Amino acid sequence: MSDEAGIYRRVGQEFASHDLVTHSKDEYVRGAVHTNTVEGFYSIFKRGMKGVYQHGAEHHLHRYLTEFDFRYSNRIAMGVDDGTRAFIALKGAAGKRLTYRRPVNATA
């Protein structure tokens, strides 16, 4: 779902369905079609980037978005408390090793 901005026409072709609202005609909600969800996510993302990652690097943008997607999808409003969110995060890290550089003695 998006508003009528032209940039979303091409993006809309990538999905099975794409609905839009026409803000220029004072249309903000039409049944289940609205932009409130993405605007809410973007608001939280912007505040987080300014408050947590003041100098975020563009080449890490996909990582920041993934983190805030996790936060947004596992928030209190979705019925996920702090303990459950921590459990989900730890479960997602199981079997993974966090590395930013390849170890010197690593083989292919």
C-alpha cells in the first residue's frame, strides 16, 4: 500500500497486489487501504537512527532496517513482551557467529 507518488508505481509492479490512497484528493483511508503502518514504522526507524545510530553508514542500511523490522514486528502492541522478544532474538542467533571480518586462518 502506498500513496499516489509516482515512484511507487514501479515498486507496485513487484507485488501480487498494490493499492494506493490519493492524499491529494484528501483520501487517507479506503477500507483496509492506508499508509499508517509504513508511516509508523518509518517514524520509529528515523527516531532510532537519530537516537541510537547517529552516524549510520549507508552500506549498513540493510542491517539497520532488519533490526528495526524485528523491533517493530516484536513490540508490545503485537503482544510481545520484553522477555519473549529477548527469547526470539536469541533463538534467531542460535548457530550463527557474528563476524565483520573473515578470520585470517579461515579456509574457504
